[in-house]
Amino acid sequence: MVKNEAVEAVSNAIRRSRAGLSDPNRPIGSFLFLGPTGVGKTELCKALANFMFDSDDAMVRIDMSEFMEKHSVSRLVGAPPGYVGYEEGGYLTEAVRRRPYSVNPAG
């Protein structure tokens, strides 16, 4: 079951955006949902993707268990300038570049 606070925060951000009370050049929101398995974090993101974009495809899911080591952060956000692979970008940065209007849960 998704916590009411999370649903309320997302709902308020969408309402502000639809009412014209937020900057149209910025994302509607940036949320960090934390909690144990099975509490509804991914389901909330799926519902948000469906509501905002009418599609499950608007949700880009990244399995964060692949990025537990310090050095693996470059695979997520890309290598720094001057390093091998700099031009390629990371999983997250490339996902956002390809689909800037999407829901990007990391779980």
C-alpha cells in the first residue's frame, strides 16, 4: 500500500502544474520514494506514468541493485570528461535524454 504522504505530494505537484502555479520550463516534480519491497513505490510510478502520459512505456525503470559499488556510479550517470566512455553517457542520463518526458523510478 502506497503511503498517503507520497500520493499527496505527487498529487499536489500535478495540481500546481495544471493550475499554472509552477514554472512550465521545469519538471513537474522530482520525488524520492524510499521503503522496503512491496510498499507500492513502483506502483505509484506506474500510475503516475499512466496518468501523465497514458502509457506504461513512459516509465523507465532502472534496477539500482546493479549500482551498489562506488565505481559503478559512472555506469549510472556516465564517465567524467576525459575518461573512456565519456561520450556514451550513463543508464540514467541516456534514459532521460531519450525520453525527457517520462517517469524514471530507480528501484
